[in-house]
Amino acid sequence: MSALGKVATFAGVGVVGIGAYLWGSSGKGPASRGTAVTSQRFNPDQDYPDLTKHNNVMATHLTRKVYNSLRDLTTSRGWTLDQCIQTGVDNPGHPFIKTVGIVAGDEESYEVFADLFDPIIEERHNGYKKTDVHPTDLNAKLRGGMLDEKYVLSSRVRTGRSIRGLGMPPACTRAERRETEKIVAEALKNLTGDLKGRYYPLVGMTEQEQQQLIDDHFLFDKPVSPLLNSAGMARDWPDARGIWHNEQKNLLVWVNEEDHTRIISMEKGGNMQAVFDRFCRGINEVEKAIKSKGHEFMWNPHLGYILSCPSNLGTGLRSGVHIKIPRVSKHPRFSEILGKLRLQSRGTGGVDTAAVGGVYDISNSDRLGKSEVELVQTVVDGVKRLVEMEKSLEKGNSIASIISKL
């Protein structure tokens, strides 16, 4: 079934229907809300974590009442609430950036621990309610997908996907991680034409292969982030991790990094239409190949595509550009402008890095509640507005009237 077909099939499903789809009629998991842990020595109130100095979304919503009601539940594979929240307990958060502070170990986590995940999802995703239905659209149709290359240096679209029935990176066993690698690597062999490529497992990689991937800026390293390490994502490194790319080196897949897979389409310049088209074709072909072997991606009509971090639910999509905007980025209302355009900025080196030479990484701020096409279109339209403002400032003109129309 196509992604659009999924939306049509489940568009009328309400809360009860969604719950039944997830854990009842689908046959993919238990119909109950978790299994009780029977061997707890201390009561939940004695076990409640100290969150007095924390600035993350989990700490905001994990009241004693919620903790007491969920601590003794597990998913069918044994994943607990305390394992979900450990990364947020260990890492209080950034003073200026409110981190999420929770991960899912498996698909069931979002159902069994819904009393905590639901309010976190609502806060993180702009008021997304537990009754909402997520749209999916992987038909690469954009309006004006060619951006001004005087300002836009590169364009990309990326997302993640999880294989149903296997534990996600925070919780998976070694066998599950290896099975994920096997399934994905076999599926990638089916890509043809401009999507044809090769998989490079990190284990056994030659020095020449490693150096080439470093030179191409493709190689990912063992996670050093305390957030990822506390979430268990670096266990057994580099076992069953790897990188695939096509021959043109503009479509890339990371296997078993933060999620089962991360798919990235990219190229220099401003042709977002070409980037998005390749992205959609690649994902659709991989999904087709996976389904032909009896597997499927984690997806449901409420949360869309399921990934380990709640911040990436829905599309899991980050569409962005590296753009040179030295003038508008210094404007006192720059943050307000980005907010109105539903965009976010960071340095080109990633999260918490500074911009150099007025070059910023600009991307969509939303993930859930809007389709892939809507989010990429938001970036295209927003980047055009930023370029319009930059040009106006180059001429010494005010951009107040442009801002007022946002």
C-alpha cells in the first residue's frame, strides 16, 4: 500500500480505532497497556527521580502521579519507563535549549507509556493532540523547487525509518541490530539506475574505504553525546553499523546509528526539487524491497513513522539548506522571522555550532502533523523569503513590510 493509501485507509480512525490498529487488530503487538513488573522491592514513590534542576520536556510532564502509574509496566519485550527516561534523568538539559529527555525502546513504548509520551509529543509538536491523525505524502511535487544559488549553497532532505518487530537502537539486542542491518542492506541491493549503490559495513572496512568516506564527509563516528550514550545508542559499537551511498554520492543511508536507518538526499546548489524527488524515490523503492521480504516500516495513522526520539515522529523529516544570509541573520528580528516561517537555524557544523561567514543551516521546525510535501514546501517558501529580505537589505532598504506579511 502506498503512503497516500495509508492516509486514505485510516483517515477516519478515532482514538479507539487507532489504539486497536496499533496493538489489537494489526496483530503486531499486545492489546493491553503493558505487562506489570512483579519483582519491584521499593514502591514507585521511593523510586521517583530527582528532576529539580532539569530543563527537558520529560521532566516537565513526569509528575509523581504519572510515574507511579507507569513505573511497573513494561512493553512485551520488557522495556520499562525508567529505561525510557534514563537519558533525561542523566542529562538535565541545556539552559537555553529544552531537550526532549526521553526515548522509546520499541514501537509499543508510545502506547504503553502514552500517559507520559502524549503530553511530551503535544508540547514538542506544536499542540499535536492524541486524537490527531498524521498525513503522509511521498509524491515529490513542489511549487518553485529551484532556489537562488547565489545564496543557497547546498540542499538536502533526510529522515529515519524503523523496521517493525525489532527493538530500536536504545533497546535492541545484538541479534536484532544485526537483523536490521541484514534487512536494510539486502533491500538497498534492489536499487537501480541513479539510485544504484554499495553498502559499507563499519566492521571490516578497509583503510582506503574509510578514508574515502571521511573525504566525502559520509562517515559517522561512535556517538559521543551524553544524550545518546545515556540512551544506550552506542552499545557494541561498531557492530552491525554501516553506510550505503549511490554511485553519484547524492543519496546516503546510515544503518543503526540513532535509528535503524537514516536516509539522506543531498546535493550542492539550490535544486530542492531534484533532491526531494530522489529522496522520495529512494524511500519508496527501499520500502517496496523490504515489504517483498515480509518486513515493513513502523508506521501508524496517529504518529506516522515511528522513531526512537519523540522529536522525530511523523515524517521524521528535516529538509534544509546551507544559505549565505549575513545581513538578515544580524537583523534584531531574525529569530521572530524564522518562527513565523516555521524554520529553525543553526551553524553548518550542526547543533550548538556558530554560523561562519553568515552561512546558516536553515531547516523546517515541524515534523509531526504535516506531510513530507508540506514540510519541504515550507522550507522552499521560507528560504525564498529569506533571500528576498537579504536582497532588500543589500540595497539598504527596510524589511519591515516583508516581515509584516509573514
